[in-house]
Amino acid sequence: MKILSKNNALRRRRFLRLNILAALVVLIASAYMVITGEYSSLQERQSADQIYNILIIGSIIYMAAVWVSCVMTKPFWFPNNTPD
């Protein structure tokens, strides 16, 4: 993996953290819709809850994958910040 300049490394880390934040927003919005959703029939509730559950699980998996990539690539992006 390529060693980046400090400015590029900070920019990539900020981008990854914003991706984690965006996935968290999707997670919170989906959970809110599951809890407070009003439906006129059982079929509507089941289909909507299925979609929201997929969004919730997908956002959790996406957050975990981005976080792992952020943690695992940090030594390559910030090689001078290693503890002594």
C-alpha cells in the first residue's frame, strides 16, 4: 500500500468517517421508521418492515467494513505516528 502525505491521509480518514456517519444516519432513520410507522394493513407493515430491516442490517455491515478498513490501513497512511 502506498504511503500518503499527511494531508491526503487526513482527507481519506475524514472521508471514511463521513461514510460511517452516513451509515449511522441510515440506521437511525430506518429504526425510527420501524418503531413509529403507521400502516393501514398488515401486508403494508410486513413489506415496509422487511425493507427497513434490510437497510438496518446493511448499514451495520457497511459501518463495520468501513471501520475495519479505516483501522487496518492507518499504519500505512500514518507511518510516523507509531507508538514508541
